[in-house]
Amino acid sequence: MTPQSPDIPRTGSAPPVPGDEQSRPGRRHRRAWPGTLPRLPRHVARTMPWVTLISGCLAGLAFLAVMARVADTSHSPLTQGTVRLSLLPAVATLAFVVRAPFRPLTQATPVPAWMTPAGHLLLAAPILAVTCWAHLRIMVHTIPPHTHPPAVYQLVAQFAGWCAVAVAAAACADRSRYADLGGAVAAPVAFAAIAVAWYLPVTAKILVAPPATARGVTVAWYSVASAALALTCAAMRDQWHRYSRLRRFPPHQETAGRASSRCTSG
């Protein structure tokens, strides 16, 4: 009996061909992509939206610096609400970071498609950390010398939660029909989710202090960040775009299509 060629699709009842497992594209890709890791950082750094990320961070710092100047003039310290408002541009830039350029091409390469956006997040993390630290330093600078500064750990937790929500929205948008728009869709969705969580009475009891305690707010926002990161990991490993609506044809086109298929089969 002549063994079936590996180029011909094998049915479920056909016996496996020796060595056929080695020729599967998935097996080849899983074995080949670790060898491309030394060249991956250069690709990730070149496709990283540096201008968007740095511009958003600097825009928030400029806004907070102006507000700090106004606070010094009026002899009143900056509030954490002002700091939260100035951190929103940095959060919005994350919606443009989680984007795999040339996804139809990268899906055909040995390297998994999720490695590019994951590398972008790793590069953006220290920049966002420095941005948050600079915002906190500006806020502390406006506090009088003999005044005890307020606790900022819940503010850091809120910023981490906001960033995670923006990343999750961007990852989900990149797997939808709006993937070409990217951050233009993900940023408003992230802001809407943050606004709903902030102003809805049910969630405000847990995520906003007061009425919630500072410790409760910290735990709640870190929990939100963990859930959003889990959703991000699930979306980044998804290789297919989602289309919620089926394409409908007019009745005369469906009839013509059936007739042509019958003629072809006959």
C-alpha cells in the first residue's frame, strides 16, 4: 500500500503517515520561533508608537505643571482629583500601544502575533511608571512644608486599574471589525468604562474614596487591573477577528447563487 502524500489533506479515518507530524506548519512554527527571539527586540522597538506615548505623557505633565503654578499663586495644594485628570492622557496613549502592525503578515511568520503588543507593553511600563512618579512629585511640591502629605497608594492603584482597562479595550478592539481604527475606538471605550465605574452608585461604593476606604479602593482597583490583564491575555492569543453580524444577500442574489451552484455541480 502506497502511503498518502503529506501534501494531500488526510481524512479522519486515514492512518497517520510516519514523519507527518514534523511537517505540520504549527509544529514547525513552534520549533522555529525561539530562534527568532534575538531579532525580535529590534522589531518591537521600531514598531513601538514612541511619539504617541511620550506626547500623551508630556501633555499630562504640562497640564499638571500649569495647575501647580496656579496652586502656588493661590497658596493651595493640588488635590488628587487634579492629578487623576492629568493622568488621563497617559492612559489614552495605551489604547494605541496594544496594536500588532501587519497582523495578516505576522500570523504567517514563526513568531506568535501576540509577542509584538506584549513587547510594546513591556516598553511602555517604565515610561508610565516614571510619568506617575513625576505627577506625584509635582503634587507633593505644592503641599506646605509642615503639612503631612496624603496617602497616594490608592491613587497609584487607580492609575494601574485605568491603564489595565485601556489595554484590555485596545486588545479587544484589535480582535474586532474595528481593528483598523485601533486606539481611536479603544480610548473612548476605556474612558466610558472608567466613567461608568466612577459615577455609577453601585460601583462608586467600592471604587471611589469616599465613601469607600483607601484600603478598599486599593484592593478593588488592583482586582480590576488583574481581571483586565486576564482579558487582555485571552484577547491577544485569539487569532481571529470577530464579526457579530452575518452577511445577508437580497433574495434574487441568493436564488441566482443557488442556480449557478446547481449548474456547476451538474
